[in-house]
Amino acid sequence: MTVRSIIRSCGAYLPDRIMTNRDLEDVVDTSDEWIVQRTGIRERRIAAENETTADMAIAAAKAALAHGRFTAADIDGIIVCTSTPNHTFPAVAVDVQAALDIRPCPAFDLQAVCSGFVYGLNVADMFIRSGQCRRLLLIGAEKFSSILDWTDRTTCVLFGDGAGAVVLEVDESGDGSLNDRGILFSRLYADGRQKNILYTSGGPATTQDSGYVVMEGREVFRHAVSNMSQIVTEVLEVNKLSADRIDWLVPHQANVRIIEGTAKKLGLGMDRVIVTVDRHGNTSAASIPLALNEAVQDGRIKPGNLVLFEALGAGLTWGAVLARF
Ligand code: COA
């Protein structure tokens, strides 16, 4: 018998407002052609002024509960992966807990920026395998539009808002092999030497505001391509797995060129890669659960499929998780 955590259900929320590349041409000196060619992004969702990260997290969590026919009483842990919380404290996770009337249980935010959801899968898996939680809500939610400098064309065209959520549940039917359902393998990294290539210009203990996203795009791109190639290779090698066993790659959605590079390294055709960056932009910790939700709801990802998640974000942080549905 092996204790595993299985992704039982998922849900998502996207704000109503669509901002196209053409709309951005009125905001900064850019063009639809430049953005599509360099990033693959065509449009992104932007939250309403009074719509918060917690609002989006709650909506995604409700959808994930409904999808799995769970009620609030089934949940005994909440992790929200976000870098754009409503407040410095308390955590968005307790907003979710209060709104859904979930009983006292571990509830906290996890901040690993765009790697947040991959970090969150690993942490949630440890909570479940250690016996501390049986059914845990894991949410990625971001309102990046509120920390963008809307005069900086090198960053404001890249990001969007949204939230995605999953319910992870304990399962004891596994035999410890890669044929088990559930989270099979996780690997996380950070390298603080690269902290100055992607950061916010402020924070509570410095400028006393949240600051804006600042990025050396070319450097981040270089690290993303190399670190993602390295980590997917590592996942395959450690698990003695050939790439053709992987049914779906669900990558962080920052730039379609980074995604294509990783798929190529794996030898996976793009028909086995879930891509939403064209419609969502980079929603940071929300991007993977948003992509996952789309592919589960439209039937591409099915029970039994082997799925590889990977992401890189500020820090730099990066990681990958292998899971069977
Ligand atoms: N519209 C038009 N031109 C733009 C522009 C925009 N939105 N943003 C930058 N440019 C210009 C630059 O000013 C530069 O002009 P110059 O040559 O006259 O100086 C030129 O385009 C090339 O800029 P550069 O930054 O070298 O472009 P790039 O090919 O590296 O593409 C990114 C820029 C941001 C798309 C790319 O570097 C990238 O995707 N990086 C990774 C970003 C990422 O994934 N971040 C999140 C990680 S979680």
C-alpha cells in the first residue's frame, strides 16, 4: 500500500474583461504583431477594479468543489499560491476559508511566484502523505494587473489575471509504481543568485507598497529555456521514463516559445501540450491550474493519463511534478 494524493477535481475563474493586444496599442508603444511573434499572447483577462485575488480564488474553489461534488465539510486544508494577495496579511487562504465556511484547518498562502502552483502541488502532497490532511483545496490566484507598470511595454503586455483550483484527496490503493494514480514525483529548485532579473520594485518592509514588476526579459527567457529543459530531462531520468509515456505536458504559460522549446526537448508534439497563453497571458501561479482545468473539462486529460507539470518564476524558482490522473 502506498499513500498518494490524487487530483480529484478542478475549477477555474477568469474575469469578464478581455484585453486584446490591439487594446494595448492604445496604452503603450507596442503592436499586436510584436506581442504575438515574441510571446504567442493574443489577449488576457483583466480583473475589475473592485475584483480581488480572493474573489477569484473563491470562485475557482467553488467550481472545483462542484466539479468533484464535494462540500466545504469535505475539506481539511487550504493552500493559495499567490504573489498578489489582497493584504500583506492575513492570507488569501483564510478569505477562502471564511467565504466557503470551511472548518478550522491548515490554511495559508504560498509565494513562489510563477512556480507557485508546482510548489503548491508538492507541499499539498506532503500534507496529505503525512496524514495531516485528507482533502485539500489547492488554488493558484493572481491579480497581476494591479502590480504592473502600465507605462512599461516590456512587462505590461505579458501578464493577466485569473484563478484555478484543484481538490487533492488521499488515496491508499497504489502499489508504489508509476502506474499508480496521484502525484508520483516532485522536484523543486530555487537559485537566489538570480533574484535581480525578475522582482517587484517595492514591498511592505521597503517602500511600504507592493511595487511593480521589473524584469530583464532576455535573461529570464534564457534561464527559462535552459532550466525547463534540464528539469524535464531530470524527471524522465530519475523515473526511468521515456517521453512517449507522458500523455500531456501542462507547462506554466509565460511564453509560447519557452513552451515549444521544452516540448521539443522532451520530443513531445505540440498536440500533447496544453496551451492557454494565447488567451490568458501569464497569470503567474494561476496559469497551470487554469490550463489544467480547461483540458480536464474539454476531455483532453482523462483518468489514467500521465501528466507532467513544469514552471519557472521569479527567485528564480522552478520545478516539475509528475502525476497520473
Ligand atoms: N512592444 C514592442 N516592442 C517592444 C516591447 C513591446 N511590448 N517590449 C520590448 N520591445 C522592444 C525592446 O525595447 C527592444 O527594442 P530595441 O532593440 O530597440 O532596444 C526590442 O523590442 C527587443 O527587446 P527584447 O527584450 O530583447 O525582446 P525579446 O525578444 O527578448 O522578447 C520578451 C521580450 C519579454 C517577450 C522575452 O524576453 C521573454 O519572453 N522573456 C521571458 C519573460 C517571462 O517568461 N517572464 C515571466 C517568467 S515567469
